[in-house]
Amino acid sequence: MNKAAKGTWVEIENEVLSASERAPQVPEDTKTTPLMMWTRGFMIEESASIGDFVSVTTLSGRIVKGKLVEISPRFEHDFGKPVQELLRTGVNLKEEITK
């Protein structure tokens, strides 16, 4: 899906600082990269395509403008791989309590 309608959940991006505006003490590989911000919200414009500049209303009610980079973004984070030592902790504790 490359086109979004008003009210669609989208993600926009903005350049906060260009590479030349970055602080001098940042690591060398960071100095060459602009500082970017990604924001998710409900699109205000009637229609837009990836790459268009749009406004969104965030869940906190802020209105933010930026370049549309994703339509219906999903959350892709997790808590990492299970820690083997912790997997049985709840089971073992329940066994101890019910003895």
C-alpha cells in the first residue's frame, strides 16, 4: 500500500539535525549521519503517498509535520530471546508455594 487516506495510522520522519550540526563530541561514525526523528500518528491530509509531506495527530494530541515513510506501521520490538534461567522461575515458585 503506497497511498494513505485521512485518518490512517502512519509514520513520518524529520531531520532534527544535519550532520554538520551534530555536537563535536559524538562518535566519528555518528558525525556523518543526520539526527532523525520518527513519529507515528493519524494522517490529517485527505490523501498522500510515501514520500509526501503530511501532518499527523499523535496519540498525545500533538500535530507534527514530516515526510510520510510508512503506512500502517507495526510495532516490531520484543523483549529479546528468553533467559533460560528465568523460564522456570514462575513454575518453581508456584510449586514451592503450593507445597
